[in-house]
Amino acid sequence: MNQEIFDKVAAMIAKQLKLDVSEVTPDKRLLEDLKADSANIMVMIMDLEDEFDLTVEDAVISELKTVGDVADYIEKHQ
């Protein structure tokens, strides 16, 4: 996993969910562990699309379960 991408993703998720960035680790599940809801996820996806200049397909969003999944997806699709 690209550390620079992960750090940026973690910082964005922490800001969105009002968490300390140290709580956002690759294995944390967005819904269960970080308590994100569907609105948080949609805003996060839009922010990530803007930040990394990519498009996340709707069908893929439900497959992004952990912070690591999100970072890996961005790394593979940049």
C-alpha cells in the first residue's frame, strides 16, 4: 500500500468523521469501526474523487469496506 495515498485518505476520513487520524488504520471498517453512515460515505467518495482526480463506480462503493480497501482502490485507479 502506498503510504502517501494512505496518509491522505486517512486524513480525509478522519476529518469527515471528526476522528483523530491515529484512529484511522488500514484494517478499520468504515461502517462498523469508524461509525460512518451512508451520507458520510457518499461525501467521502466525492472528496476522494476530487482529491485524486478519479471516478469511483457506484457498484464498487459497497465493496470498499475498510480504510485499506479505499487506499488500495485509489492506488490501483490513479
